[in-house]
Amino acid sequence: MNEIVLETKALTKYYGSTLAVDHIDLKIPRGCICGFVGRNGAGKTTAIKLMLGLLRPTAGLSRLLGCDSSALTPAIRQRIGYVTEGHRLFRWMSIGGLEKFQRAFFAKQWDDKFFADMIEYFELSKKQKIKHLSNGQRAQVSLAFALAPNPELLIMDDPTLGLDAAIRRQFLEGMIELIMRQGRTVLFSSHILGDVERVSDRIVVIDKGVLRANCSLEQFQKAIKKAILSFADSAPDEVNIDGFLHCKRSEKGLELTLVGTDDEEIAEWAKSAGAENYRIVKMNLEDQFIEFTAPANHRRLFQWEER
Amino acid sequence: MRFSALLRKELRECLPWLLLAAIVLLVFGGFFLRAETYYESDRHYSRLSAGTVVDHYQLTFYPTLNLTGPWLFCLSIGLGLVLGIRQFWIPHFTRTWPFLLHRSVSRKTILTAKLTAALVACVISLGPVWIGLYWYANRPEVFAIPQTPRVFIEGWIFIMLGLVAYLGTALSGLSTANWYTTKIFGLVLATIIIVTTLSQCTLAGIFAVIAVSIAILLVQIFDTFLRREY
Amino acid sequence: MPLWIQILPGSGEPIYVQVAEQISKAIARGELSSGDKLPAVRKLAAELVINPNTAARAYSRLEQAGLVTTKTGSGTFVSDPKLRRTDAADINMLTERMDTLITRGLNLGLEAQDLISLFESRLAKFGNKSKKQEEEK
């Protein structure tokens, strides 16, 4: 029903002997905002560069708007907006000069008024040179340049890294504005899970190059939960419940982190384990993400000495 | 329209170096030219009378422009190095490759724009000044003996060697080799070509070496640029 | 009174639920009366900076609870209180919340009578508004 605008199949990338991206399978449908999350160094930028044909995959394939990523034609590239990591633009150019440069590549697509309005909204002048802009201002300019050609597919690589809350909000507004136009799709990577929660339809989680989650945001948020159980004597040593991620033990209690376990299953297990009481706790997206991508032997880094 | 936008951008980036090279050649080239006029007569007449046979082609701007010539050579190589660095090394540091490469043009077009800009820059910055210096040197009141066409051609040979230096620098800049010894392959190759050119016996030999080496360098550059990862 | 909704992304409550709840509260407080038009989905999404689908889901949720009705082409309107359904699930949820309140109150040391007076005073605040609206009609 919905056309797939971004597709990868077993996408893999080795840097020498280091595995950066490990057999990623993605299918992003048209019309959604997809949040790409992962810890630092998880492989998000590598994956994005592979999708845009800036890197060549070691194995697997990637397709954007139906076209193979290693052979993206100029016509296809014209339909794809790309906000690069760090918003790196030509430092010696003025905003107006860069606008002229950009316009040459978009012919009828470029929305002059929209760009001018955005620059005015950001309180910038077209005469300013890129090198004289602060990081935040450069990000704003970068956003304006990405949105003015009205792209079908907008890919943003960590666009709000290091930026203040106001500018982050402007990026979200830009994304919402774009998605409301017919048939647009947005893929953005971010560390700010609050932003992802706010605007995303779908979430993709990458951890150490491996795809850990690829579903609607609602499914992800419903799937990861915590169950707190209390026991009369001591908690059972073994936890053999479906979807078990990890647990934290206290004297007479157990805090379980679970993925995809139904409430009924939890109730059943609690009963069979002899729990006195249990409750299922809601988690916010940030906690869910942290628990989901925590290492297998989930321990705290610091432990205070008891005196 | 897209190519001209790229070309304009590349030329604008070369502009300061282009102007600097032209001005330096004009000022210092002119200075050396004036200096040489004082020594010209002694040197020339004594050589001719000795009847020595020049057994190989020497790019020494004999009988005149002995200082101006080498100065043009240095500037040309220098300009080539700087342009190569500006177009192919600097984008790595400013991290602007991803932005440029995502423009809606083929990679070939991007590279062609860069090469065209460098060619134009080398030719129009040093070419007119060289023509001017040669013309001035040819005027009867400057040197008693008129300049030979050979001297004029030699100037252009030096400008072409500047392009060789540019291509070598470009190739080095594009190299994905990690270790610095292999990365400078392009520069080493350019140096070898230049030395080979300067030691040729005939004018035909010189042009052959330059033509073949530019062709080889261009093929390598295109291949590397199109395949490379950013 | 203008509609004001605050989104708390880190709260653990899905955003569409937060939006629906706050609109629901506004209706209960009388800030929105029956027949009032709610902002269009796109406008709400743009103002709150949330995904339009999320805004649409909030409205769906309200519609399922019978608090609003959507007329295709015209928009979403607050429904007539007399036409609002209350089914078993809603009553259950209400009972659950009441239990939470009572537990809290008792744990704080309040007596049953204190709880009743507190409840009545709060109800009066809501009641006043809807009474006023009735009188104005």
C-alpha cells in the first residue's frame, strides 16, 4: 500500500577489520518520520552515508526512492535533502552566495520565498558569511537549505547535536512542516529521545552496528516494560520468562526489564514464581532505550562502598 | 547551469591564489628582467664567440631571461601545489565533501569542474603575464638580441609543468591510503615527471612526456575520485 | 478560554494520551463547551510540534470516549454531554482512580469526612462553571 522510499538488505560495512554496520534490513515507507537512534559510535552515520552512496557497502544493498545507493542519479539526488553531520558548508561563501549555488541544482523546485522567510525568521542576513556564523546559526542555515527545495525524502544526520533547545525545536517544527506536505518522508538520527518521541512515527534502534529495533514508535514503547515483584522470602534465582532482558535484585524483590512480554504472561510468571505482589511500570522512551541497549551483564558503573 | 555553478564556485576558491601568482610573477619577473638587461651583452657575445656546441636541450632560457625563466618555473609549480591542496586537501579538513557530493550532478561533473577551474586559473594567471614579459623583453630597447620563439615556448612548458604538479597534488589528496608514505605517491609521481621533462633532449620529447604523464594522471584521478569513499 | 496543552515527552505516558487527557480535562472544567470546534489536526500538530498522526490519534481517542465528534469536512467538535456514553471500562477506570485517591488520602492521615469535604469543594469548582453555562442558556 505504502511505497517504500528507503530500503536496505543485509547492509554491511567493514572498516578494515572493524565491523561498523552489520547486516541491516530496513524498509521505510513513504509519509513517515523515522527516528534513528543509537548510542555514540553505533553506526548511525555510517549507515546514513551508505544509504546516500558516500560509502560503498562491504556487502548487502541499499536503495533510495527505488534507486541503488551506489548509483544515485542526479535526478534522484535532487529529490533527496541531506543535512550533513556537523552542518559543514563552504566557509567562504555568504548565505546569499550559497543560495545562488544551491538554486542551480534545483531549478523549479527551489522555493525562494520559503528560504527568504526562514532566513528572516532566524534573524540572519544573506550577506553573512558561513564562517562568521555560530554553530547554531549554521545549523539553522543548513535546515533552510535542506527544506527550501521541498525534498521528497529528507535525511538528517544528528542535526541537533550540541544545539540549544530553541534551535532543536526549530528543527522539529521544520520536520513537522515538511511531513504535512503530501508524500514526504523524514529520516533523522538523534540522541535526544524526547525529540524522537515527539515527532516520530517509527523508530529504528542500532547498537554496535546491529539493528535492534525497527517498528512503529508505539510498538516500541508498548513492548519495553519493567515489572517490579516483591517476594515473601527471597526472589527465585532463575528468571525464565519470555522477553527477559535483565533484572535487578534487592533483598526481597526483583526488578525485571522485559521486551514484548504480555501483561498476562507477567501475571502468570509472577504467580508461578510465588511473588507476593507485582506491578508493571511505565517507562519513558529514554529509559526504555537505555535499558534496551544496555550490555548483557547490566551492572552499574559505580558502586559505593558500604561503611 | 549546474556545471557553471560548480565552475564558478571552484574559480572563486582559486581566485586569491590566481591573483597572487600573477602579481608575484609580474613584480619579480619584471624585476629580474630589468636586472638581466645589465648583464646581457657580456654573456651573450662571449658564448657565441667561443663556438661551443650545446649538446643537449637546456631549458635555461639561453641566451636571456636566465633568472625570469626559473622564477616562472617556481611560481608555476607553487601555484599547482596550492590549487591541488585547495581543491582536494582542504575539503577533508572542512568536511565539505558530503555536501558537495550530494549535489544533483554526477561525480564526473564535479571533478571536471575542479580540473577546468585549475586549468583556467593556471593559464590566465601566469599566461598573460608571461606573454607580457616576453613581449617586453623582445622590444629593441630592452635587449639588443631579439628573443627566440623557443624562449616563449619554454615559458609555456613551465606553466604546463605547474599543471603536472597540480595533478600530482590532487592525486595525493584523493588517495585513501592511511600511511603517509603511500599517500604522497601522487606528489612523487609528479616530481619524477618534472625531472624527466627537464632532462629531455628535444622539444618533441618534452611535449611527449608532458602529454603522456598528464593523460596518466588524469586517468588515475578520475578513477580514484569516482571510486572513492567519503 | 483558549485551549492550552503541554506535552511532556519524558513522562512515560504516550503523547496522544497526554493530549487527549488534557483536552478531556478542559471539557470537564467547562473551558470547552459542547459544540466548540477543536483545532484542525494539522494546526494542532504544528502548534504542539508533534506528529500529525499523534494529533489524529488523540482526537480518535476522544471520539471513542464520546467526548468529541468528527464531521468530515467540517472538523472536530465537542460533543453534547447528554450524548456521551459511559461504558463499563470507563467506570472501571474511574473507580481505579478513586481508589488511588482514597488510599493516598487515608495514608496521609485524613479522615473519611475530610476526604468527602475535599471532594465536594473541588467538585464545586467544576460544578460552578457548568452551572453558569446552563444559566446563561
